[in-house]
Amino acid sequence: MNWLPVRGRSIRQLSTRRRWRNTNSFSSHSLRYSLSQMEQLVELPHVTRLSPNVVRVLGQNPGKFTLQGTNTYLIGQRNPYILVDVGEGRDEYIPALEQALTDHATPILPGEVDVSDIILTHRHHDHVNGLPTVLALLNQRWASRNPDRPFPPPRIHKIPAPETDHHLHPVTSSIAPGHHQPTPEGDAIHDIFDGQKFIVSTAEKSTNPSYVHVIHTPGHTPDSLCLFFPDDRALFTADSVLGHGTAVFEDLADYMASLQKLIDFSKDDPESAEHKYATIYPGHGATIKEGPQHVSTYLRHRLDRENQILKVLQSADPVKDWTTWDIVGTIYKRYPQKLWEPAAHSVDLHLKKLAKEGRVEHLGGEGKEAKWRSSSSEASHLSSL
Ligand SMILES: [Zn+2]
């Protein structure tokens, strides 16, 4: 499918805007994605059929922290579809989604809703804020096909995260009454969990139904999930693995454990030497072909950084207390200083993880001035290697 013209903005303007270099702000809140300095983004169409089962619809929110915009996905060969994420609520997203729902290889079943289930990959606003407008569109499309029948509203699903779920209240409370199906307890969001499956609609009735499988992958956020879709040998990775650059995370230990989980999962098929998934459909950026290798590269990158930090801490004789900023200045001495601030955020998260594991000692201080020393057990471990 070709890109959809977007009101008021041409594709040329959008593509010019995408050719930024790395000017990431240094605050941990705004630092969501980090791109290598030279990387340029490929242009993605607004609506793209990726397989007979999957269509990608761009959230129409390109930017420094969203790459080409948030990817949303329709899964299924015909309605009712599963919709993965809903964008950040840009007006231009609604005609793009409508095009994807209408311009489909399989004719619409008029007596069925367009979307039965919306799966939110995590709480971030660029993935969830489109809920009210998307649900209004689905309601309106149903009413135009079935003026005399009440709207069977979709269910909204997410992995629960008790400490941060309140961030979603402003969005869920602005959904019009009757536009979504609440839980029996009256909650807007249906909790989902690792291992849960959703049936995917097929063009022909089959005795062997298709499913997407939920994999809980905390780290980017506590509620981050991936979806495994065997029919496409594909993994929807949301913000845990991106199409370009590297992802950021709230908890590094969780994040690295989740990457390892995805690598282990890829090999977890006793009947086949093949990886369970090959393709990655990320939350931002282009589709990735060699999925398991890509996830391994992400993890390798983190482990390399960790080893660099430990090496720096053990390099001083006599033992010196290092600040986070000293460590950054040593590891990044060949890079311009303007890159040191965003690097400091990542090094800080690595040090906190290593401290939790007892491999470094935190001697006090906060942020860039925090002081660290290699723990004695780690030092003797390394010297015995
Ligand atoms: Zn995110």
C-alpha cells in the first residue's frame, strides 16, 4: 500500500524533518531513543502491508524521540482485527487507520466490528493517547454499517503496572461512554499476563486457529510487552527493540534480562533448529529481518558497556574513587563532550545495576557526582581470570 497524503503536511516536509543528527537532550525524561550520530532514517509509508496478516499504520508523530513516528499494527486477515497500540492522538492518524481498515485484501464482514481487541504495549503517551479518537472512529464505522444494532465495543488490554498505571487515567477517562468494554469490575483496561494468547482472525475458517502470544519484557517500562506471532515467524517488540538506534530503559537489570529472555525464546523449539522468529516488527522504525541476531547485538552492546565500566574502575592504582563523570570522560574520551551528558545517563543506570549485583560499591553522591569503587570480590574475580 502506498503512503496516504496527510492534511497540511507533505511527505517531503516530513522527510526533511527526519534528517536530524543526534541532538538528544540530556535529561533522562526526554532521552527516549539514541541514534548514532551519522544514522539517517529510511522513509516509511504511512500505511504498509507487511504480510497477509499484518498492516503497519504510522502514528503520524515523527520526531526526535519517536523516529518516523509510533508504529501501530493491525493483525488478522479480516475483521475483527487486533490493533497493537493507537498512536499519540494526532488527527492525521485517524484517516491513515481508516485507510488500513478499508483498503484490505479481504472484504469487510459488515456484521463484525473492525477491531475486537486493542493491545497496548506499554503506558507511554505516544502509544496510548489515541484511544479516545480511535474508539470513536470504530464506533462511527460500526454505526454506518449497522445503524440499528448497538456497538460491540473493543476491549483494551495491557500488562498491569500498579505504580504507574495512574498515568493512563486522563486518557481512559476521556473515552466516550460505550466506546470500550470495561472489565466486570468497571476498569477500562483488561490486565494481561505473560503467556496469554489472543486468537487472530483468518480469511477462511480453520480448525487450527492462529494466535499472538504475550511475552512480558519489563525494562523499557515495567509494563512493556512483546507479542510473538508464529504465522509470520515475527515478534512485535514495541520499544524494547527499535528499528534504528538503541532503545532506552527505566531499569537496566530488567531490560537485560528481557533481552536474554527474547534470545532464549527464539531458540526454544525442540522440533526445529530454526529460530522461532525471524522478523521483528518494532514500536518505532523499519521492520528488522534478522531478529534474534539483532536482539543479541542489543544485549552485547550492554554487556560491552558494563565491562568497559568495570575495567575503568579497576584501572587505578592505588585504588581511586571514581565519579560517574570521571568514568564517562574515560570511556568517551575520543567523543565530543556534548555526547557525554546522554552517555552519563546510561553509565549511571549501568552503575546502579552493578551496585545492586554487588559488583561495585556506591560511596555516596548523586548523578554525575556519585562516587564508585569496584567491589573487592569483583576485583579478585577479575584478577583470577
Ligand atoms: Zn516507550
